[in-house]
Amino acid sequence: MEKIKLTIDGLEIEAEAGTSVLDAALANDIYIPHLCHHPDLKPVGACRLCGVDVNGRMEMSCLLPVREGLDVKTNSPEVGATRQVAIELLLADHPQGCLSCGASLQCELLHIADHIGVDGERIERLRRPSEPLPIDNSNPFFSFDPNKCVLCGICVRTCEDIVGLGVLDFVNRGSRTVIGTFGNEPFIDSICESCGECVVRCPVGSLAPKRWQRPSHEVQSTCVYCGVGCGIYLGVKGDQVVSVRADRERPSNQGSLCVKGRYGYNFINHKDRLTTPLIKKEGQFVEATWDEALDLVAEKFADYKGSEFAALASAKCTNEDNYLIQKFTRAVMQTNTVDHCARL
Amino acid sequence: MVQLTDFQDLQRQAMADWESLHQDGRPIIMVGTATCGRSAGSLEVLDALRAATEKQEIDCHIFEVGCTGACYAEPLVYIIKPDQPAIVYGDVTPQLAPRLIQSYLIKDNPLPRYSIGTFGNGRIEGIPDLFSTPVFEPQARRALNRCGFIDPTSLEHYLANDGYTGVTKAFAIGPEQVIEEVKNAGLRGRGGAGFPTWRKWRFCRDAPSDQKYLICNADEGDPGAFMNRSLLEGDPHAVLEGMIIAGYALGASIGYIYCRAEYPLALERLRGAIKQAKEHGLLGDNILDSGFDFHIKIKEGAGAFVCGEETALIASIEGKRGMPTPRPPFPAVSGLWGKPTIINNVESLADVGLILQNGSDWFAEYGTEKSKGTKTIALVGKVKNTGLVEVPLGITLRELVFDIGGGAPDGKAFKAVQTGGPSGGCIPESLLDTPVDYDSLNAAGTIMGSGGVVVMDERTCMVDFARYFLDFAEKESCGKCVPCRLGTKQLLGILEDICAGNGRPGDIEMLEELGRGIKAGSLCGLGQTAPNPVLTTIRYFRDEYEAHIHEKRCPAGACKSLISYYINNDLCVGCTLCAQNCSTSAITGEFKGPHYIDQDICTQCGVCYTVCPKKANAVEIISPSLRL
């Protein structure tokens, strides 16, 4: 890839041709405030925070392609004043309950305010929103608080461009604009599949998972729900799994997950979960060891070779497991009667 | 396929018919039935005229015409007797209509007191020549030259008045020469920004693509602006002709007209005109055997102001939410469906037709060095002669407001004039000699805009005025970018507080700082210009803001929270009209006795002020409020 040299705040950096000034800056550890930019999505230039000065003219760095010899200032007085107004407007419109917000230290707005520096007295001069909007708690996995929403549109673009469903869009006009489903119905009545891709990309605490704890550490794993084998990181606290995060490096899912993989992890620590094999003795299931169970299965299978035997495999097994099942059925049980629930 | 010769036959026939219309010895009655006329009752007047002529068995031509612009005198009726000039009657009611027939057509008494003027050859005693009256004399009616004088549903009327000769001229000289002609004419976009039309066309013509589009922007959304609507309703073929020429110059085979759905009559007239043009081979494949294909589609907008912005308009046509996208890429390079697209305003396109019909020199006769031609203007607000006018660019605002407009009504003093709608600014009396051209208006802190001009008098509060426009901008912002969405909300909130008497010291500086930030930071033209009404009113009328904030006083006596109505019993004649009309029964008083307003009950609706007889003038407006 062709490398391009440009200068940001006097520092000469190298960037790949075709990238934006914002991406080039971030890749070189130069922070430019931004709220509506997400590396997975096309830039839209809506938040107006990432403005930079190019020869006295303000350009949005997320939309500005790098070019050889470009000289960019991220904090000229004009750019700084415009950014200051934008962040003050956002903060004056935002609820002030950071301590109880799920986004907590992950909040981009907080991060930007911290970076720019905000004078509380100036925010007080602005008019605060009057009536809070109702929170949509209809979805079992996440909630949507329009009061915290900064209308960056990342959720809209995620659902449209990554998920391909297009559940969300902007509703209403002007300062009454909100993110909403078709007809602004509750999430549960929309075509939303609850995959949570929008939730993980929300830069503030507006779209937030209902059940979430900060894990003490993470364990790399594979989702057990289907044969795709999505890469995940299980967040662990003590002996409990408290979160799931998609693995962006795993080729099969590249950072995406479905509703089951992302939110369906409570079975792991569920009290009803079977953790040992059970063998029925005198009409009652009794806990057994794996050796006992496997011995029993092997013994019984021996009685049903050929056409007396059939195998039905599960879609929750990996491809490798399913391959072994058919190999076992054909080679050991000597029948071709093998099927899979996903073939329906 | 329709050959050029067929078209010429059609044209000759139309001219012959037009000639016989005026020469066949039958009187002609025309009624202005554009939306402005209809809302004043012109359809009822039309019915009354038809009934009266039938009853009197008068053999005459009756047809509907568009708007001449004299909104202050609607409904308008034009009566032309053979060998007589046309008499224009104003404020015609269904009751007056049969009298006009009886008196003028039968008894030959033209009833001069109901007429606002005549036009055409000859004079009629007691009636001024319309185009020599102060309202019309300074005007130069070119884009509107047929508006109000032909039947907009008749292709023949249009053809008989030079119609579509611009198209045949364009085909004769070729697309390159068409662009050259528009360049020589010095035409700048009439939608607001004033970008040279030819340059935009050049970008698009030079952009390589298998498909290009032309869009006619008829999404006129400024409060108080109706130039484009009147033109579409009164002379729809003029816009189609401009589109065909523009499409030919660009190499675009498909044109869209993006017209707001709130303009049902304009849409009806456009649909009718497109149908006629198709039938006569002026639209479709291989127009007049020129090898040029051009099809026009209509897209109805849902009335979002932001859809007048080019990229939002394109998104709307594509079926998306009307939200602007950052430029570049510019629509001339990548617009509708990603193809090179040119968006021209209705009036620009009508001007294109005129330029090709009459030549660039003719067009450039009017105007200033950098702003050529004429401009249609909707003159509204506190001015005697409200209406649609067309003036040479370079005329001063003073001529516009005082000569054409007749100044503020009811003896009130003029205060300010706003140009360019919600994106424009206010100009005080001291700057009234500013010429109406793109650059001079910019220098004064406002913009030409699409041509809406709102006049304010001494009773207009400039803070309240700014609040009105910010209320509009705040509601019409698309909500995409932070400075516009939240900034207009803050500006509005602060202005509402000031008008309600809750302004705080420092608010003016806050408005200025926010205004600058919103202008600099917003994504599209809506946000970049939305603070203009605030910033210019602060610039020219800062004392009014200060009076509101520091003294809780509205100098214009307009902000309800800061005023009280008070009856001066030295002047009160005790007629009881105020007490009878007070909706909250706040006024007490006996016949021929003194009257009093209970300030705790009064809602400052102002009815008492309005109904108090002029000769008494006993109701006064007091600010600050008398309420504690």
C-alpha cells in the first residue's frame, strides 16, 4: 500500500493512501475528538467535533482524505471555538447522571469533554431539556434511553450496513429528532433481531445491555450455539461468566455476534444445567461419571448395527464434531442413515 | 415523431388563434385563479361572472389566468372589450362581478373606482395605466411576463407568446453554445446562493457519465415566499422549456421536478403541461427530430424545508430521509443515484428559457455588473402593497419597500426588512439604500435568498422576530449535525426566555457566540445560515435586546409577557366595544363611562386595542408590564 506523508500539529506522520486524516491521526496516537465516527462504518460528518484546520479552512477530518504534504492543525483557535460550542451543546442536552450510567468510563462523550476541557459555568448558562423522553425497555436484552442519545447515527448505520436489517432510522425533525424503529414503535414490536451490534457500538449509554457486569478478566472461547463457531471473549468474575464480547480477529464472525451468542450466556452458570451425565436406574436419573456413561452407550450401540441404527447430529456442534458423527455412523455403525437438524 | 415543421405549424396556428381571441369582437374576461386568488375567493367570482354572462347572454371568452402579483387586490378580474385596453378590477366579490358585467359590458360604464389600472393600447378615463402605477412602474416583468396574462392550462397561449422558441433556438445552436449564451447573460442561481448557472452546467457537462440528471428545485419553503409557486401556477410551460434547454446543455435525458405536495395547484398545472408537451413532441424521445431525448418526472416533497438543500433533495428523491450529506462529492459530479446531477431553481430555469428566446444581451440589459437580469420577489409583511413583484437587480431596498410596496400600512413607521427568509438577515432603515443584488446584500449581513422579502414596522419586536425564524429553523433542522440541531434549540430557548422577560445578562453575548459556532460548524446551508436572523437583529437592534433583558421592556409593544394594555380614560368615549369583545371579561365600564382593564385577568390578546375606534384611540400599550 502506498504511504503518504502528512503533518498533524507539526508532527510528520505516515498514512496509507485512501485513509482519512482522522484514521491516520488515531493510528499515530494523535487524538482528535470524534463521536459519530466508527472504524467499521463509513464516515458521515455529523457530530462536527473532528474539525481540523487546513490552511485556515475548517474540514471534518473523518471526511478528509490524506494527501501528500497536507498540513493539519487539530486545535487552531477557530476550530477549537467551533468544537467547544459543539461539545457544550451536547453536554447541555445530556443527562448528568454519569455515576449511574452503564457507559461509565467507556463513554465517548465523557472522554471528549475530558479532552476538550469544559467549563461547568458555561454549560449552566445554556437551557436544559425540559421533559425527559420515555425509556424503551421493551427489548429483553437491552434498553434504549433517548435522553442519553447523541444522534451520532452509528446504530442506524450499523443496522443498515453491517447487519443489513435497517431496523433503525432518525424519526422526527429538528431538536425533536430521535432514533426510532419503523413507526417509532417499541423495539420489541419492530423487526429487530436483538443482535446487539448497535448496542456495542453506541458511544454513550443510550443503547445499553440490561444485564452486564464489568468482568475481572476475559477468556477466549468459541460460541457453542451453532456451527459458525464465532470467536468470543467470555468475561469472568470469580467463577461466573458475566459478559460476552465478540472476537474481531476471528475470521468466521469478524467482531459480530447474534442474539444468542451475545446475550444467551446465562445457561453457563444456570442451576438447572446438566454438568454430569445422568443414567436412568430404576426409573430415576442418577448422576454418573463420563466413563460410566460412555461405557453404557458403547455397550448398547453394539446391539444395533446397520439398518437398526440412525444418527441425528446437532447444529450446535462444530463442523469437526459433525464430521466425526458421520464418520462414526458410516464406519463403525455401518449405516448411511445419518442426518443433521439444520438440513431441514 | 413530431418534426420541427410540425411544431412550426402548431406555433403558427397558436398565434393565429391568439390573434383571433383578441380580434373576433367578443369581450375577454380573465380571472386570476392562482392559489392567492383562490384563497381570496376568485373561484366564486369566476362562477358569478359565468352566471352573469349567461344570464345576460353575452358572447365572450372567459378563462382563468395565473397571478399578476397584486396580492393586495385579489381577487382580480380583467375585462377586455374589443379595441379597448384591459381593465383590471381588484377586490372583486361575487356580488360585484355581475355589476361589472352589467355596467361595463352592457352599459359601457367601466366603474373606475373598482379598477386598479388598465393595460394594453388606449386609456380609459379615470383609470390609471397599470404599468405606470407606483407598484408596477419600477418593475421589470420578464420571468413573470406571461404570468396572469395567459391561460396556464393552454399550450397554445404559451406558444403564441414566444413559447418554446428558446428550445428551437437551443437545438439550432447546439449545447456548447447554449452554455455560452447563459454565461454571457450572467445568470446566477435564483434559489439563493447565486452561483453562476453556466459554471455549474459546465462541471456537469464535462463529467463523464452514461446518465446525467437535471432537477428543478421547486421546494419553496421560506415562510412568506411564493415566487416559484406563482410562476408554476401561472406559466408552467416556461419552467418546462427551461428544463428542456438545460437538459440539452447538460446532456441529461431525465429531469425531475421536486415540488412540495403543499402546492397542489402547481402540481396540477405541471402535470397538465407535461402531458401537453409530450403530446406535441416537446418532451420524450428525439424531441423535434433533434436527436435529444428528455423525460420529466415529478417528485412530490413532503414539505421539509431542508429538502431545498441539494443533497437532502437528492436523498429524498432516492426514497431516503431528506438529510444533507457532506460535499464533496458535489452533485454535479456525483448526485442522484451517484450520477452527475444539476439542480436549478424554478426561476433560474424560467430565466434560461428567456435567455434563449431573447438572447443574452437582452437578459443582461437589467441588473448590475455582477448580478444580471431581474428577480422575482415576494413582498410581504407590514407593507401596503403585498404581492409578487419582479424587479431589475440593483434596485434599492428603499424603492422596493416604499415605491413598490407603498411603505408600512396604517401610518406606522418602517423599521426593518428581512431578505432571504429564515437564512437571511434584517436590514435597518439606515441601510435601505442597499441595492438588491447578491453581493451588496451579503455585505449587509443578509442574503438574496430565493426572493422572500418581509417588511417590519414599528410594532414588530426584533427579538420576537428573530424568535419566530429560529422557531422555524429549529423545527426544520434535519437533526443530523450537532451545531444545527442543538444550537438552534439553544438559540430559540434563549430568545423565548428574553421575550418572556426571563432573559439574563450575558444572553446577548451567548447568542452571538453560539451563532458564530453554529454558522462555522454546521454541515449544510440550513445550519450555516440559521443564526442570521439573530445575529443581524443583534447587530442592528441591540438596544431592543437590552431593553428586554435589563428593563423587562419590549419597545415595540409586541411581547405579551412584557406589556400591558391600558385604557386612557381621558380619551375613552365609553363606547363599550372593548368590553364587549374582551374574551376574558377583563374590561369593566358603563356606556359613556370610563373603562378599566383588570390586569390579572387580561391575557394581552390585544382585541381591545384593535377594536377601539380610531378617533378615540384610547387603548395604549405599556411596557414594562403593569402586572407585578
